[in-house]
Amino acid sequence: MRAVTVLGGGIVGLTLARELRRRGLEVELLDSRSVGTGATGAATGILTPPQHTRTPFYQLRTRAWQMWPEYAAALSAESGIDVGYLRCGAIDIRERTIRNPQRELRKLRDSGGRVEVLTRDQIRQLLPDLARSPEAGLRVEMEARIDPLATIEALRRSCHGAGVNIRENLGPIRIEPIGAGGITLVATGSIQLSQPSEQRSVILAAGWESVSAALAVAPSPLPLEPVPGEAITLDLAAPAHLVHFNLLREGFRDPSGNRSIYSWIPAPGGASWLGNSVASGHSVASGDRVASGDRVERTVGDRSSAAVEPTTEGREELVEVARSIFGEDVESRITGHRAGIRPKATRHGGPLLGRWPGRPQLWVATGHYRAGLLIGPATATMVVDSMLDGSPIPEEFQLPG
Ligand SMILES: Cc1cc2nc3c(=O)[nH]c(=O)nc-3n(C[C@H](O)[C@H](O)[C@H](O)COP(=O)(O)OP(=O)(O)OC[C@H]3O[C@@H](n4cnc5c(N)ncnc54)[C@H](O)[C@@H]3O)c2cc1C
């Protein structure tokens, strides 16, 4: 193999392209829109290390967490762009922490940093703008944030500077099977693409849209579920720490305990972001509409290349959440709103990484769900090691045959 075509220019595709080029391969990155217009451009940039290392996924997350300071510095040096890495720590005032802070503290025993229980007065001092007055909370040292858009731009420049051929706005590209084990790339219109061969592999890294790109290649569809998420920008001064909290909304079922968790995030430039962990009521099965209300309509089979638009419903949710912690007048402080679809692997274990069963020229790297910014660089190293040196990828991450 001398060359690789990467499909998709989110955090995953760009980190792969950079890594492959650094190892001396000829790399082409193709994006149906422009890079960073998928989930990565909507993300809020939180980097959270895991609480233990008992599974390959948590080991990957630990490695990723450890990589980031150096990775951020390298990217900034290569591109001249500060990616906004800030180990700001977090204040956790989720319901379960308020109820039993000692239990939550014990879970973070091996986090590698300080964790301390906060009293009501300490929280009031640290977060004077809060309309709530929680009885207890935790301050956790080991959490960080990056600026996702700056990271995308830094990766783009770094790739470009190293000689990656980035081609954007190509419309959706599909992978079709040929013969017993071959593949071909198909674009719309008269766009010419370098075709896979023994010398050129393809990595499918198109986030949630990887499903539609490879619909024709068995085993299909990819075990991936779209999980929409939205975030707003507020012109409220950035908090010194990330702040995690809940809002249990009326008539809102929350069996996972995840859907009511929100974060207030210090945004680069001094403003702040507020985002949901999982958008309310949306966890859409493959084949269903991702859309509802004024949400952009897309289905698995729909090859439309429109970017995901923020929704009225999403804004209402986030306004209600913002009111619950900043008071009634906060709506006028909203200066931005964005949305994306997280690619969630529907089988246990973590992201989908590795060679496509029965198609030796095709590799996949998707399913990063809520942690793509954290683990993107680490998954790129894992996949490239496997492509070039045959290093094994944990079975948990591989595509089911
Ligand atoms: C609101 C929100 C907040 C989030 N917050 C965080 C966070 O704080 N921390 C964290 O770690 N993660 C977070 N995430 C999750 C994170 O954004 C994702 O895990 C990650 O961005 C996935 O990256 P990706 O490169 O796989 O996909 P994407 O970023 O979606 O990129 C896919 C790219 O592929 C392109 N494409 C699509 N189809 C094709 C095709 N057929 N051919 C070629 N190109 C194609 C698209 O145009 C796009 O550029 C958040 C997500 C959302 C929505």
C-alpha cells in the first residue's frame, strides 16, 4: 500500500489523514461538504478521562486523554493555530452528586487528579451567576476542553502543509462492491476519483453518514445509530471550569440518566456554550427519519448532503435549561446555535475500527458517539498502526463479520 483515500473530514478523518501522511503515505481526503461540517463542527470540545481502565474502550479513552496536551501543542506548532486546549477541570452539580458526593468522589479515585467535595457556600463563590443553590458538588481537576472549530482548522492546515490532497464539496461519495472482494468509489456528476487498488486503500470516516456511504457493501448497514445533539452560545462570561448539571424536564423519560445531563462550557474568546449530552427524545433507529419539525430531513437511504440544521425544538430545550440555571432573562444572551449528529455504535465496546470484513482495501473508523474529540487522535494512531504494521485492533472495536 502506498496511498490512502480518506472519506470524511471530521476529527476522525483529519486525524487519520495527518497520521498517514506523517508515516509517508500519499493521502487524499474527500469530503462531501466542507471539512468540519459534521458532528465535529457542532461539538462543545469537552475532554473527559474515564473513571477506570477495565475495558479496551476505557483504555483507549485513557490513552487519548494522556495524548491531548502534546497533540494540541504539536497541532498548534504545525498550523500556527491555538486549538484552545485548556485543562480547566469541572464542577459537577448533577443530581446524583448532590445526593451523594462521597460516592461520586470514590468513583473518581483513579482519575489521576484532585477531586474534592464542595459545600453550598463554595459553589456559590465559584459560580456566583448561578440561579440554583445546590447543597453539594464536586470539583474535579482532570477535565479539559478544546475549541473544535480551531482544531478542525489546525488539522486542515497541518494536513495541507504536509501534502495531503484535501478535496471538498464533492457531494456524497458512495462505496460499491466489485467482484468477490473489491470496491470502487462512486461520486455524483463528472467528479473523477482515484480508485482503490492493491496500492491504494480507502478509510471510511464519514461519521454517521458512513452508513449511507457504504449501504451497498455487505455486511450492511453499519451498526450505527444517529444521536442528534445541539448547543447554544451565550454571551455570558466563560466559567472558570466546565459545569455539569441536570434538568429533568416535564413529561421527559430519562431511563439512561444521560439525556438530562447538560454542560456549561468556557468557550474560547471569553463567552460560553451550553450543550446537551443527548438531545431530548431523539435516538433514531437506522432507517427512521432523523428529522422532525423543522429539522433537516434525512434518512439512511437519502443521499442528500445537507448539513444538519439546529431546530426550534432543540433551542426550546436549551433555553429552558439555561433559564433553570441563569434565570428568566437569559434568552436574550443567546448569540449562536448549532447542531450535529453523533455516530453511535449500536453494539457494545466503543467505536467501529478496522478492516471491512471480506473487502481488504476498505477500512472503517466511525462510531465515536459522544467522545470523538477526545478519542479521535488515539483511534487514528490505532488504525494506522494496524494498516501499516498489522498491529491488532481489539476485537471489541472491529466490525462484526
Ligand atoms: C452537540 C454536540 C456536542 C458534542 N460534544 C462533544 C464533546 O464535548 N466532546 C467529544 O469528545 N465529542 C463531542 N461530540 C461528539 C463528536 O462531535 C463526535 O464524536 C465526532 O465529531 C465524530 O467525528 P467524525 O469525524 O466521525 O464525524 P463528523 O464530524 O460528522 O465528520 C464526518 C465528515 O464526513 C463528511 N461526509 C459525509 N458523508 C460523506 C461521504 N459520503 N463521502 C465523503 N465525506 C462524507 C461530512 O461532510 C463530514 O465532514 C459532540 C457532538 C455533538 C453533536
